[in-house]
Amino acid sequence: MKIFNILFCILFLVSAALQYNDEDPYLWIPIYVYAAWLCYLAIGKRYPTKAYLLGIGVYAIYAIYLLFFRHEVLYWFQHEHTSALVQSMKADKPWIEETREVGGLLILIIVLSINWLSAKKRQVAP
């Protein structure tokens, strides 16, 4: 788990740094820094389970909002090809940006869920 958390701590910090030129860095920098902080704590074998649940909950609510209330991700899923997401770095259509954002949120949710499950196992073990 230590290598896993080192890898994702670095990945999330790099992702946060790349948000400086985004349209909404005030939203995405804290999102990625929070997950990086939790991974950093896990490197030192500190697992704040309530903090994991808070992150998972907030990220899931935002992903649901993007999926069902902004409709750009659903538009992509129904009308566009998968390759359109990765063929260039420029997000010239709104559904490209939002679909990538949902993908990032899913990665965050998965990583925090893995750490939360690991923390729960540690609490049960003698």
C-alpha cells in the first residue's frame, strides 16, 4: 500500500499543479490536493476513515451532478466516439472537459475507497 499511496500522492499533486491554467482551478486544485493529502497520510500509516468517507461522498456527489445535471457526459456517451476524448489535449467541446473531469473523479473515488477499505481492515485486525 505504501507504493500505491506514494504513486497516487505524486499523481494527484501533479494533477493539482496542472489545474492552474484551467477555467476553474479554485475547484480542482483543492479536490486533487485533498486526495494527495490523504494518500500522504496513508504513506505514514495514518488512515482517517471519516476523511476518506467525506472525500468519497463529495467526489461522488459532484460526479453525479456532472453526469445527470450538466448532461455533457451523457451526450458524449450517446453521440460521440471514445477517441474524441484523447485525440488532442485541447478540450474544444464542453463534453470533452466534463467527461475528463468525471474520469478524474472516478479515479479519486477508487483510490480513496481502496484506502478506506484498507483502513477498515487495519481496525479489525488485532
